[in-house]
Amino acid sequence: MNILLIQPENLSGLVKDRGFIPVALLYLASALRDHSHKPHILDFSVLDIPKDNASRIAFLENTCNAKIKKFGVKLVGINCFSTMHYPLVDELAKFIKRHNPAVKICIGGAHPSFFGEEILSNSEYIDYIVVGEGEEALIGLADIIEKGDDTLTHEADISNIPAIIYRDKNREILENPRKSYIKDINILKMPAWELIDLTNYYRNKVSVQENIHTLNVKRIQKAVNAQLETKGCKMTTDSPDFLISMHVAKEEKMDVRAWNYSYGGRAMLHGGSYAATTQYDVYQYEEGTFVLDFVDAQSRELIWRGIAQGEVRNYSNPVKRNERINEVVRNVLSNFPPVK
Ligand code: B12
């Protein structure tokens, strides 16, 4: 059965960055898939939500409804990450029910795990709450809904689902106890990463793999720019000769797709033209590796690469850290430009 899993938009005023990896939904999706269901993820945290309220509501409604219609969805699961997310979750449930009254809505996450009963007492739109780990409960619910809505009124079926809060046919709120927590998390399937586009979650265009403090990225860029200026290259947005992509690997043995710009590597534009050399695709780097790739602006071929290993560390003293960054960058760029 097709199931739509939704992460609400970002908390306004709290979160400036776009995109929170919907870890819970990815785990739930892989569990559902393992039981022959077809999950789809709709992550509003990576979408550009219109600011004006009427347009915002229309956008949320239309986006949900289009997915529900496209996949013939009968069950929607919404992640309620925190208490602050709850108004967004209830609002989404309302928008969905307004156009799809037969669609069942289930929510889970930190807030509903503690306030499930209150939520069902007050919300007209939410049908089920899952308390705590949601894999088994959501699969159980999906299996029942797939058989047809009527079976939901059969208490025998639903009472077998652990850790779920629901209304019976008299609209009385019932809570099934949790049997136990998942004792061996290794039984869980890997999150269904392929259901999202990871590039949507990069921070400030620095990839998840490059995971380094934004300020350090800025310092390194500044140092690179200063070095390149001494070599006669000027930053430009107008017909550049080459692009630069920077990668910093903090953890051991990290794959870095070195110059695929669609991965959002931070590109800076400079003037000056250089000969092409060999092209690389995937690398493994040890902790603290700092890589600067120069890519031909036209052909997108790698023309030069500078690597420093074990050089990127956390310095508590900002002056020392800046000196170190400048030194590392100077060393890396000492052989640039390559001899034609
Ligand atoms: C990692 C984490 C973060 C990361 C999130 C990384 C990411 N995903 O991108 C960061 C650091 C960014 C973060 C930020 C915040 N966090 Co935080 N975070 C956590 C933490 C430690 C783990 C959450 C997690 O990913 N767990 C792993 C997944 C697999 O488990 P899960 O989310 O619980 O999901 C399972 C179940 O809940 C359930 N489930 C979840 N959703 C759904 C949906 C359906 C349909 C179903 C059926 C089941 C279900 O099934 C899932 C799989 O078993 C929790 C504490 C904790 N130990 O849970 C706090 C926690 C969730 N965070 C909390 C808070 C408050 C925040 C912030 C609001 C803090 C702030 N003021 O900025 C922000 C909000 C971020 C946002 N999204 O807007 C609180 C929420 C408490 C509350 N009642 O509000 C928690 C509980 C910490 C705490 N004890 O205070 N957080």
C-alpha cells in the first residue's frame, strides 16, 4: 500500500537553514518497505514555503493533495519532532482531511509520545498516535488499513498493535501498551536514504560529508582567496576560467565525490586559465583531510587538486587557528598553478 510520510516545514523564527534530515521517517519507510508497503516522503522542511499566509496554506494543501491523489494514499504518517512542531502537524492534518476525509492520519515523535491522549481529545483531524519507536505500530496500522477501513472498527485487529493510541467506534480513546523497546537496534533496516535527495540538506552549500563549522569554511575561503590573489587570480562571476570546490573530511574514511557540483560543493569563481590533468571520482580520506579541487569552468574537468592531511583541527585560540589555516592553505597551494 502507498503511504505518505510527511515532515512539516521548519519552525519559523527558530530554524534559518533549510532541511532537517527526516531520520525517523527514513527508518519508518525502510521498515514499511520491508513489509511490502510503498512509502513516499514529503519533506516540507526542504521546500520553499510562500511567506504570505494564504499562499502558504494553498501550497501546503496542494502539495499534500497532489501526492495523496497521485499515489492513491489511504494512510498518512506525520512526524511531530518536538512540541513546537505540533501546531504545524495538526494544521497539516486539517488540510489533508479537508480534501481527503477518508484518509487516515497517524502521528509519532517526541511530543505525541508524551501527549498522545491529549492530542486525540483535542484534534479533530488526527486518527492515531504512535508512542515511541514507530516501526512495528506503523506496519500493523498499514496492514489493517490496506484491508479496508471497516476492519479498523474491529478491536481485535487494532488491539494487537503495540504502543498505539486510537479512538474506538464510540470515539472513546484507547491506548495499547508497548510490549517492549527494540532491544537490538541492529535488526532495523538502514534508513531509506534513496527516498530523499541529500543535497537538499547541505548547510550553506557545505555538504554533510564536509561537515565543518561554517566559520572555518569562511576562514579557509578567505585564505584561499588571499593566496590566489598573490598568484594573479581574481575572483569573478563573469566568465570564470575555473571553479574551485572545497572538501573537508572530519571523520575517518569518508567518501567524497570530489567535484560533482550538483552535490553542492562550495564553488568560488576565479580568473586565470590552466591545463587539464587527470579526473578522479570517489575518494576515501582520513580524518582532517582538506581538499581543494580546481575544475575547468567549461569542460567541468578536474584540472588541479591540492590535498592536506591531518591538518584541519579545532583550535580554541582564534589567532592560532587563523595562522594555522593560512599556513595549511599556503602549503596546499604552493604547487599551484600546475606547469603547462
Ligand atoms: C537528533 C536530535 C536533534 C537534531 C535533529 C537532526 C535531524 N534530524 O536533522 C538537531 C540537533 C538538529 C535537533 C534540533 C532540535 N531539537 Co532535537 N533531538 C534530537 C534527538 C537527540 C534524537 C532525535 C532522532 O533523530 N532520533 C532518531 C529517530 C529514528 O527516532 P525518533 O525521532 O524518536 O523517531 C521514532 C519515533 O519517535 C517514531 N516516530 C517519529 N515520527 C513518527 C511519525 C509517525 C507517523 C510514526 C508512526 C512514528 C514516528 O518512530 C521513529 C522510529 O522509531 C532527540 C532526543 C531523543 N533521544 O529522541 C531530540 C529532541 C527530539 N529534540 C528536541 C528539541 C526541543 C529540539 C529543538 C526544537 C531544539 C531547539 N530549540 O532548537 C530543535 C528543533 C529542530 C527542528 N527540526 O526544527 C526535544 C523535543 C522535546 C519536545 N517535547 O519538544 C528532544 C526530545 C530532546 C529533549 N529531550 O529535549 N534535535
